Amino acid sequence: MTAATKLLDEMCHLTAQSLTAMDTSEHFQVLKLLGEGSYGKVMLAVHRKRGTPMALKFFPRESTSLFSFLREYNLSLSFCTHPSLTRALGIAYSTPSHYVFAQQVSLFGDLYDVILPEVGMEEDCCQRVVSQLCGALSHLHSLGFVHRDLKPENVFLCDSACRWVKLGDFGMVKARGTKVPEVWYSSPYCPPEAEIARDNEDSWSSVSDGNEASKEDEDEKKMKKKKRVWVSVEPSADSWALGILTYAMLTGSHPWAETANDCRSYLKYLEWFDRTRGPDDELDVWAEPQTEAERETSGLTGAGLGAKERPPTAPQFACFTPLACSFFQSLLDPRPRLRGRPEDALSYLGGDWMMEKERLRLEEERRKSGGKGAIRNMKEMEGRGER
């Protein structure tokens, strides 16, 4: 446990003793709903005396522990000092029905507002977002925290051109090394190491295969579901999510429907990944980390391969330049211990990521759409994946 994670726990215990009860309407003019989810809701509000716009995050008391509320509040208040992390504003209180804290508000929506289905967003805009998210994630990781919930609706826009974005929603943040039950879910954002928990009762399956199982099969499944797999929280999960998010920003779709060994599009990616690494580099999910020198010569970047020697690219990555393919293979390494870090991804910025023909096609599609039709439903993007 790092000094920052220890300090966070101490701050939660201290603020628990000083949390005050307040009437929201007495101190704030609530204007509109900004977002809602399983955690509660976020409202746009203005402070009645100061006139300051802010976002009020409401957590239902019946489903939220005081400690988890204070943990998110204190983390955002004291440790999210990077300019691309959303900060709390030092206002936390309780009402009879909710715990509430105030945070910085981003008035231009989130990434869903600028990602067009099947088209994505402009490449230079995407690279600006990636650059900022790399900094935000690296800051959290340096303090010993892992975000664990990087996705488009958690990246907020401070302007319409993505020159300044902020990563928010820290309800899933855990200290690195914390033991948690592994949960598999049907999404490309779910890292491959989570598939060991696919049959657990707290994991989600995407679709039923439609076959009626025998009583013996049902009993066997029930036995499997009772087994919980406990794993260590690691920054590599954020790296995987950053790779998937970047793909979504560039294409308006996902590279596969779910990270699973029965998903054909994901298997095609694994075959390509394995071929680029050569016969002497076995695809071992739990492989030991490489040294810096080994990383430089391992072929992760494909720098040593000539055009004729480079293996055929997986179909869903054929629209990208070799530079972008190396970027994706670094962050989307199936082996968590060898996965690239957000700070490593910065070295891939600045060059072209989309092939010229594909870039021209996307520009024409954006021109026709007039910038409308932003993705608001994750399933619209996941629909591109092939099982």
C-alpha cells in the first residue's frame, strides 16, 4: 500500500466525523440532469451565493456506504490534481435520502457526443484525447490507484474540440494490489485475464446458446458458479481499456463484441498478435514481465520487420498504419504483465494512425453526417463485433 492510499483511508475516517446535513435547494439552484447510473445521478447546479456552476453527485443512502462515498469524494478532492482528472470542490454533505458532493463540471458533454457510429472522430482529435488520458492514468497509477472504469461516458469535455478533457467517475477506483473477486462481462473493455471467471455467478453472459443442457450439465454449472476467483487489481486493466477506447474513437465501433475465446473476431486478433511475435514467443497470459532491453527488441513495435516480412494484419485493424498497429498491440497485449503502460503509449503519438484511403473515406462520411448521430448506446458500437 502506497503512502497515498494510506492517507486516503485516514482522510475518510476523519471526514466521516465532520459530514454535515444540508438542504440542497437552500444552497444550490439545480438546473438539469447531467447523467445517472447505478451509483446515483449527477445534476448541474449553481451555488446560490457565489454563482459558481458545478456538478452535484447524488448517492442514495440506502445503497451507498458512507465510507465508499467518502472514499470517492476524498480521492477526487485531494489526489486528482492532474488537469485531466475531475476534481471535487470541497463541498460534501448529506440529506435524509442522499450523500452528495460537488465537483468540477464539464459543460460540453462526454466522448459519446463526438463519436459517430461507424465513423468515429477525427484522428488529431483522438490523439489529443489519448495524450491527456495517458497523463491522467499515469498520475493515478503513480499514486498507487487503478481507475478500472475507463469508457467514453467517463471522459468529459471542457470544450467542443477535445482540447481539454477530464477523466471522471472514481467509484470503481481501487489501490493497486487490492484483492477483488474477478468478474467477467460481455464487452470488449473486459480484459482477457477476466475470462477465468466467466462461469461465476457474479459474471454476465452476453447471449444464451439456445441448447437445453442435461441435469448433469446444469449441476456442473452450478458447482462452477460457486467458485470465486480472487485477483489483484493492476494498472494493466486501464491499459487494455485505453486501447479499446482509442479504437472506438477512431472507428466508431469496437474490434470485437467481447474478449472471449469463442468470439471469432477476437480470435482473429489473437492469431495476428501471435504471428507478429514469432514462434519463440508463446502467448502466455501470465508471462513474467520483460526487461526494458527485452521490450525494445521483442518485436512489440514491429520495428525490425520489413514490409514483406510483416504478417497479414487482422481484418479489423487493416485500416491502421503500422505505427497504430504497434500502439494497439502494446496496449491490447493479452498478457497483462507484458501490456504497455499509458506513459509508453505517448511514444506512438504524432504520426499517422489511419491509412490514407481510410482517412479520406471517414472524412467524407463525417461531411455527409454533419457531425450528428453521436453514439449514446454502447450496443450500437458492440454490434460490429462478430461472435
